[in-house]
Amino acid sequence: MKKILVATEKPFARPAVDGIADVFKQAGYELVLLENYKEKKDLLSAVADADAMIIRSDKVTEEVLEAGSKLKIVVRAGAGYDNVDIAASTRRDVVVMNTPGQNSNAVAELALGMMVYTARNYFNGTPGTELRGKKLGVFACGNIGKDIARIASGFGMEVYGFDPFLERTVLEYAGMMCTASSEELFSQCQYISLNAPVVEHTIRLVNFKLLEKMPESATLVNTARKELVDEDSLLKMFAERPDFKYISDIAPDCSAEIAEKYPGRFFFTPKKMGAQTSEANINAGIAAARQIVGFFEQGDKTYQVNL
């Protein structure tokens, strides 16, 4: 019997756990829950005899992989997977998957919600601006980017997109006007939404040369990862462009300096909030369970990220 470990320092919602348990019960697999754990040793002990593991923001390091010598697959319930040591997983022949699309609407709604909140001066009682008629640039146009475009169009925004890995027709079908480069995207749009994953070539990709191209009343929206933005460039943009605002669901390392010097020009959620909805929680957890069953029963590797 396959043993599946669900290791979640931040547990899934109960309906998600029930759904996961039902998937594995039907497959004849044993489910082990490790929830709210505080010590790494608890994870190392629990993974020792697991054939597969589902995680959320939990870190799968080489030490964890070494302890889980029977592991064949790790599924990150969510889109980002930078909390998994991909190189070490590949060396140990452990398949790593994510669950793309399961939390994309939740992230998109958060992005637009933060944009409304900022445009209306954080609801502080003073006159703000509207999103209708403003230009929004979608930087990376996967599932989340497409959902952002869909919702933004409903607000009456003009939506542009840039993604070097997608055909123009894909962006146009999703309601975006295609730009030829990131420079063109940033220069045209008052709002830029960052949706790219963190990989070697995207770390600190958003630098001052890009940011300074943004038109007046520029707002950078980041619901992806803080590593995408070069923080020296971010601070320089704040200093040189009094019209610039930055909103994100993950605070940059320089957030204290921004708060001290540039009040009223930023908003950071208290923690990573993109996928923090009941629906996304349930969707991602159950999708992860089904992917594990598909992997063991049919050899399905559709969502493998360590190719």
C-alpha cells in the first residue's frame, strides 16, 4: 500500500483534507497528516517511509529528500515551487509537480483588489482614481495572468501582455494586446502586474531601467515573488518618482525603509495571501492528490516541473 504524507505547517482547510482523504481512500492508499508542525525533525521523521508527499509552503530541502528515501513524487499544492530543491529532487529521481491554475482566480482577485484599494487611497476618505480606462500590463501571461486580464477587462481597463514563451494568438484570445518586449509593456502601462515564476533568469529582472519607463502615476503590482524585483532599483524608483507606488502580497526585504520614507505609496499584505481562499485551498489540495494517484496508476507526469 502506498503511503502519502501531507505535510503542512499551514494546514489545508478541513474540506480540502476531507477531499484529499477521499481521493486516496478510493485509490487504496494510506494517508498520513502532519499538520501545524514546528520542528524540522518532525517532518524528517514523518517523511521517512512515505512514497509521496503533498506540501504547501513547506520547504523540501536535500535533507528532507535524504530522510524520505522512498519518495517518488512531491506535489506542491500551488503554482510556485521555489520552496522545493529541484536539483536535489532530480538527482534522487524524485518527480516534482505543482498544481497550476488551481489558485489562479484567487491570486487574480487579490491583484485587482489591491489595485482598487490603492487607487482609492486605501479608503482613507480622500478622492482617489478609477481603474476604468487605465492601461494594465500583464508581465507573464500564464493561468494567473489570463485571469487578471479577464477581471481587469471587466473593470474597463485596457490590458496589454508580454510573455516570450507564448504565441501572440494566446494572449489575444485571453483579451490582451500583445507587446513585443518588456520595455514596451512597462512604457505603455500605468499598472504592471508581475506574474512570473522565480527561476535563474527572472531573479531581479525588474530593474530601474524597466521601472523608469512607466508613465505618470505608475503602480507596480506583485503577487508573484519578491525576488523578481531588484530592491536597489525599487528604492531608487521611490526616491526619484514621487508618483510611483508598489503593492504586493509579499513584503520586500527593504519594506521598513519604504515604510519610513514613503508612507502612503505602498501596501504589503501581512503574509503571502494570493492563494488564501477556501476555494483555492480546496482546489489545489484535491488536485495534488489526484496527480499523485495519476502518477502511480497511469505514469502521468503532466505537471512535472523538474523535466
